[in-house]
Amino acid sequence: MLAIRLDKRIEDRLTRLAQKTGRTKTYYAREAILEHLEELEDTHLALERLASPARIYSAAEVKRALGL
């Protein structure tokens, strides 16, 4: 369960869209979250990596580790 507060204008837009399409406001809120969730997760992961980068291996080190 999730409760969110929306600006009146956004709430009105969402209500009109739901009425025009016969879908619920919850449907559109869920779709918006799902559409942007992966992007938000990727951004968070990238910021974590920038804060503490992993070791960088040279091509020669990788080839040696793989026995090439």
C-alpha cells in the first residue's frame, strides 16, 4: 500500500486522464512508477559506483587471468 500527495493540478490531470480512458488513477500511478523505477535504480547504482569505484584491470591482466 502506498499513499502519495499530489499537487492539485497534477491530481486534476490524472483524474481527467482516468475518466477519459476508463482506467483508474492507481493504474496510471503504477505505470508511471514502473516506467521510471529501473532508471532510478540504475542512477542510484551509478552514483554508488562513482563514490567507490572498483579496481580497473588492464587488457593484459584480463587476458592473463583468462589464460589467453
